Amino acid sequence: MPGDVQEAITSSGLQQEYDSRPPYQRNDYIGWITKAKRTETRQKRIEQMLSELKVGNVYMKMSWSGQNKYSNK
């Protein structure tokens, strides 16, 4: 995971929420963020991911009602 993304997740206190997402969502978020060509776009995507993790029932601006069975508890 890129350092800036990890730092954003950690500093926002959303590591547990990130870890509880299914692997395909975690991979999608990272791929989507790293494909941004502009710094502004990358930051906007990080902010969207953090917002969705905080809300909990949103994934890529779509409703998501997944279970936390992927948590590493």
C-alpha cells in the first residue's frame, strides 16, 4: 500500500474499517487511487475512500451492505 494512503487511513482512525472490507474493495481502492495522474485527483480519491469507510455502507459511491467477515480480528 502506498505510504500516503496508509498514513491517511491510520491518521483518520479508519484502519479497522479498511481491514474489514473485502479484498476486492481494498484492491479497487488502491488501484483507483494510484492510477490518478494529478496530485489533486489522488487526494480527492483518498478523501472519497476515507469518507466511504467512515459511513460504512458505501463503496465507490454505491450502496453496499457487506458484512465485516473480512476483519483480521
